[in-house]
Amino acid sequence: MTTINMAVLPKNRADRLRWAVVDSLVIARRDLTHWIRRPTQVVGGMLFPAFSILLFGYVFGSSIIIPGGGDYREFLMPGLFGQTMMFGIGQTMTAVTTDADRGVTDRFRSLPMSKTAVVAGRSIADIANSSLDLLILMACGLIVGWTWHGSFGAALAGAGLLLLLRFGVIWVGIYIGLVLPSPESVSSAWMLLFPFTMIANTFVLPSSMPDWLRVLAEWNPLSATVGATRELFGNPGVAGDSWVSQHYLLMAVVWPVLLVAIFLPLSIRRYRRLSN
């Protein structure tokens, strides 16, 4: 049973907020240190988007025509940026379930730490790691011929939307990771989530899909972010006739905010009840 010395807990709201921020940064530094000491994990996570650039950009890309014209690799890269942000949910789920399985989470709970620090620290570490992933992938894109054609500010806004999507799915991953019984069960959960990363406008436009699949693809949060970043980067990618595809910029903000609003409180609630 978890026992906390109540005498050391801060008494007022300002001290509790400062306590939560400091503890969150400590947890984030601990998680980032793990990635620095195990760079193979970061490299492994970049292999799939790198292979996708080669496979779709140079093998399949030559046979794919973009409606309205344009280079396929410029169409492809924003899709791969968005998909990489979505794939990060697997890393989050694995890290959370591994800590719980090894008793690290119970150890944190036995310390006089803020109740939100462990999950908040995880989100800070994951968004820092994903920012590095995005920088590396953009550099790869520049090498194969991708670039942005709008202003530098619009390009920064596009990168911001990609990280906003990642921040939203981080909290989905934290919650699922706290619910899963073991690291081995992550692969099963990932198989259920995998279609959400593929049924989107990543590699082809939804207009080329059957009607029922087109609707799913257009309402996918990933499609909203990818469509919005294509617009901000000035890359090819014709928006469809549906309401959602005409408002990808709006939905690229709405979907991640909605995910955070739902899964952040669920994650904190789940963490607080782990020992019950």
C-alpha cells in the first residue's frame, strides 16, 4: 500500500503548482535520459518513415498522379510527417506499460511527488522526442526534393500543427498504457489503432477511395493535420468537396484539443487510482 508523508506536501495552490512543475521536469529529464542512453530506439522509430520515403516516393510514386498536378514527393512528405506523429503513440504506450510492469510507477507513487507529475513528465519528454523526430524527417524530406513554398511563418505553423497532433495522441497513449496489463499487450492495442494511421490522406487522396472509406479517411484527425500542413507548406493536395475537407485547418486544431480534453483527465484519474 502506498504511504506518503503528508507533512512534506505543499499547503497552498502556488506551492502545489510549483511542486507539480518541478516534479514533471524531473520525470521528463529521466525519460529523455533513457532515450539518450538508448539511441537505437530513436533510430528504430525513424526507419519506417525513411523506408516509406524510398518505397512510396521512388517506387510507387511514379505511378501516382496528383489531381491538380504537382510532385508526388511534395504531396507525400506532409503525410509522412503526420503519420510519424501518430506512430509515436506506440512509443508512449510501451514506455508507460514498461514502467508500470517493472514497478517504477509504484515507486514514484510511494514518493512525496505531485500526482500529475509522472504523466505530465511523460508528455513533456515525448513531445521533445517527437520534435527531434520531426526535424530529422524534414531534413530527409529536403534531401529528396521536398520543400515549403509559403512563408517561414506558415511553415512554422505547419510544424506546430504536427506537434499539436502528437501532443493529443500522447495523452491517448498514456491512458491506454495505464490501462494495459503488460508491455506484451501493447502490440495487440497497436494493431487495433494501426488502421487509424493508414485510413487517411497520407499516401493518396480520399477521393480515390470507395465512398464509405472516403468518409472515414476525411474525418480522421490525421487527415485534418496532413491536409492543413499541405496548405501551409504550399504543397500539392486538392481538398475534397465535403465540409470537413474544406475546413482541415480548423479541424487540425479541434481534433487534438478534443483528444487532450478527454484523455488528459482520464489519464490523471487512472494514475491516481492505480493502487486501488
